[in-house]
Amino acid sequence: MDQRAEHESFVDRAADAGLSRRTFVVAGAVAAASTSLLGAQPAAAAETGMSSRVSLTINGTRHTVTVDNRTSLLDLLREHLGLTGTKKGCDAGACGACTVLVNGRRVNGCLTLAVRLEGADVTTIEGLAPGEDDRLHPLQQAFIDQDAFQCGYCTPGQIMSGIGCLREGHTGSREEIREWMSGNICRCGCYVKIVNAIEQAGKGS
């Protein structure tokens, strides 16, 4: 029996049982939805227990949190700890807006799993000038002096990446700075002034 004949036979049997076509279709849809929901329950249940505790130091303060194993460092900072200075741009590691320092090295927060940072030391844009005198980090001041931002959305990531660039010693020339800052996108096009700011901070260090 082909598929069409089988379908017509099934509908005919439903009609013999006193069901209208409308009732039959509605009942079938409800049954399908119920099956779908029941099938989703084991999947939802399987996801329970997929969390871990992680302890790490962020801007000098120790934090111990329980997070889903899939939580990125970026989401830990923004959604769990309220440190929203680190920005979510592409969420794919392509723009650099979420750059932070982990154990002194720059990383993309969106690509770094929080649970892999047990015992790590993380520095975000909020932790650069923790002093009571509100004195800015030299690179923050250089960004102001050189007018190295417009909308400011990428600026925290640019500054954190710039600090990494300075610490790594990649400020020997403007070309070198551009090369080692190439992972950070500025959609406003302030690249020349960003290089100026990093060059200024490098000369002052």
C-alpha cells in the first residue's frame, strides 16, 4: 500500500469511529505535541548537573561561583559578577571587544570557558585604576589625550589589548603596534589614534 492509500485508509477508519476530519487532525496534532514534549524531558533532565564551582581572583578580589560548564569568562564577568565594562561584540572571538588579561596575558573572554580558570588571576578594565585617588592607568590617560575613541564600545577591549601589547614588548614601531593590535576592531575607525595612545604609553613606561 502506497503512502497516499495508507493515509486515506487511516482517515476512513477514523470516520468510521465517528471522528470528523477536523477532530482527527486536531487530535493528531495534540498527540504529536505531547510526544515532542515527552521526548524533550530526558534531554532537559540530562542537562542537570552540568555545573561546576570555580574560584578565581578578579581585579584583586577572590570569587567562588557555581556556573554552567558552558559559561564563558565574558558571561561570568557580565552576567554573574556585574562587571559590564568588558563588552560583548561578536561573541565569536573576531572583534576583541571582550579582551581581558588572564595571568597577565590577553585573552578573548567570549572564547574562554570560566570553569577552566580555577585559580587564575583576571584583570578587567574595572581593575586598572583601583587606587583611591582615581588616577587612571597611563594607557587610559593616553586614550583620552589622543582622543582615541568615538562611540567607546570597543575601548575597554582596545585598552586591555594595548596593555598586553605593552607588556609583551610589541611597541618597537607603529607598524609593530598595528600588527599586534590587529585582533581588535574599531568600527569608528580610530586606528591611527589608538596607535598614538599605545605609543605614548610605551614611551612613558
